Amino acid sequence: MEEKLELEPLTEEYVDFDTFSKSDFRVVYIKECEAVPKSKKLLKFILDDGTEKERIILSGIHSYYEPEELVGKKVIAILNLPPRSMMGIDSCGMLMSAVHQENGEERLNLMIVDDCIPAGAKLY
């Protein structure tokens, strides 16, 4: 049986370069990851973003990943979003994932990058 792949259409609206340039995408290292109590979806990540302080980001990807399989990975995050409180915890950024549909089922993959890229490296 051939798999049916469905992708979202490309966005037709343009973003000017100045707006795009304000987005701060960085490589972050996952130091710790745990399920958020009383939530079926949320994982709490403690990240090294290349600065002196740890960054916390919450992500609703628990149905795709178990916390222990993500510790030690380097992923892509946007860091200059305003903090957002979820389950009483401030999430300071967003992890980047690729999403598509296969046979009517949503698939999600975190953007995991090579270990040789240091935490804090900026994406352009």
C-alpha cells in the first residue's frame, strides 16, 4: 500500500526582510526534559542556549517523544518570543518542528541538528 503524504501549502504572504531579521533562531542543547504534571501533551525542557543562564521552554510534543530520548540532543528554537505561561510555568521560546500528514495521521519531527554545532549558534 502506497503511503499518502500531505503537506501544508506554501504561505503566499511575503514577510519583509527586516521583520524576518528580528527572529532569533538558535541551536539549543537539551540539558533536561520532563513531562509536565497534570498535562498529557506538555514537556518541559531546560536548555543551554549559549548564555550563562538556563532557558525553559514548554512544548506540546509528548505524544511524539518521551523525555528521556531528547536529553543530550541539540535542536532549533526561536528565543525572542515573549514568555508564555502554560500550566503555571513561563515558556521562553519555541522549539522548531517539521509537521506533515501521512495517511491522515499527523507526524512531527523536532529539528535536531549535528552535535558539532555549539549551543547558542545563530541561524540565518
